[in-house]
Amino acid sequence: MGFITRFLVFMSFFTSLVSGFALQKLPLIQFDEGYTQLFGDQNLIVHRDGKSVRLTLDERTGSGFVSNDIYLHGFFSSSIKLPADYSAGVVIAFYLSNGDLYEKNHDEIDFEFLGNIRGREWRIQTNIYGNGSTHLGREERYNLWFDPTEDFHQYSILWSLSHIIFYVDNVPIREVKRTASMGGDFPAKPMSLYSTIWDGSKWATDGGKYGVNYKYAPYVSQFTDLILHGCAVDPTEKFPSCKDEAVQNLRLASEITESQRNKMEIFRQKHMTYSYCYDHMRYKVVLSECVVNPAEAKRLRVYDPVTFGGIPHGHRRGKHRSRSRLARTESI
């Protein structure tokens, strides 16, 4: 499929989306149509139907895939089933990045799934970086209202010029609005879509207290219902851009309805356990885009009273959060 054809399909998609076209009815693609293997040798297996793929982590290696095209904005989605049983230290990521093109000032939009010890649930972490702003992690972390190991659930990212929205099963869970004060910290350069499974023993579970136990390997994650609807651009262009109509359609598509916003607020009240906006240990001054909600601050102190304020360091009972990335190491 040529660049012009892809762009016309993209335009048609967003016109219909703005008109009320349901996200769950978007056309799905075959794995080979949209993606190629990134690493992992035989730890990546495409199912016979061509619509699903399995990523495995074992003692030898993890695995991953990457989109064939590079996108400047769009809608990116997959239904994912996570490994069951003991999964501490295991990280599964579904994310947009351009770290291979912009080593020192890359952008990134992340869904990260963090494994846990037996009897404790997987957690989701979302994050964004813009223009290499890795020293300003904008993480949020959540529990889920379902067991992500029992069945497939849809995880989606909508990225426009002015908004980033994360969805779980078509419910928006986080909205990031571009503000003037954020400057280049808002992701703005073309990115590829990646998905990986890897060993995050150094940080993923209780700050590295529990690492991957390969006695329980292989760890298998499954992906299906693959959706790639974006403004594919030519990476050789000096100033790649979407056409004006595409930008307008993206802006309209990123407007959350009142019903969606109510669902998002309910999710965040019930399931959010960490937000960088309330992290007093990392940020003595709240970042400019944050809107501080006293009720939310009070609720988050239950999960980590030191990080979110409330008790002296000498009485610390919270968890120190640190992280490192395999193949894309960053610190917060």
C-alpha cells in the first residue's frame, strides 16, 4: 500500500470516527500488513490466521515487533492477554517511540504492563516523553477492574496535535492536553508503534525487590485485533506533516464526550494508585500542566504516604520508585 493510499484511508477513518464511528468497529489488519519482528528470534510467533501474534520471554531473550510505517499522529490499538501466575519483574510494553531516529531528543507514549508476585494483580503504567524530556517522567499507575490474564482486553492510544488519550476497552483512562507551558515536552515528532516483552527485574516490581523467576518461564503474552490508523509520513522529509484536514479530524476525534469523561473520572477515582502530579519526592514544584485536586491527593496518600506527602522520611512505609529500560535505559 503506497503512502498516498495510506493517507486517504487515514482521512476516511477519522472522518467516520468524528461522525460517531465506534472505535471497536475499526478495521483490523494482518500482522504482516502493519508490523515486522523487532527482536527475539523464535520467541515471536505469528498465528496461522495472520491476525494474532505471541511474544515470549525466557532465559534467552524477550521479543518484540515494530510497525512498518512511521506515524505523525493517529489511533493505535491491540487486544492483549498477559501471562498468568508469578510474573514479577516481567514488563510488557505497547508504545510509540522515535528513539531510533532521535537518540538525544526522542518522544514516547507508553502503555507498560508491570508483572507481580503470585496473588497480586498486574498493574498498568502510562507515560509520555517529549523532546528527550526523560528527566521529567509523567507516569501514572493503575490497578484494573478485571484479570488481564484470563482474556483479551483492548488497549489503545489516540495521539493528535493537541491531545493524547489512553483507553482500556474503549474507556478513556487518561487525557494529556498539550499546553504552552509544556513546550517541547509534548510528543510532536513522527513515531513508530512498538510492542515488547522483556526482563525489568531492576525496577518493575516493588522497585526491584522481586525480579523475574525463570522457573515460571516461558512468559507468554498474546496480541490480536491489531489496529494501525495514523498519518503515515515519509521519514526522509525534513519537516513531515499531516494535511490540514487530517489535523482538524484528529482534533475532533480527541474530544472526549461527557459520558466518556464520567467513565474516565470513575476509573481514576477507583483505580489510579500513582500520579507524578502529586509526587513530592520527585517534584518540589508541581509541573505546569498538573491540576492539583486535594481529594485526589488525599486518596493517593493511602498508597504511598511519603511520596505523596503526609509523614516524615524517618517513618517511611512507601515504596521508592526507580526504573531502567532494557535497550532504552532511562531514569526518573
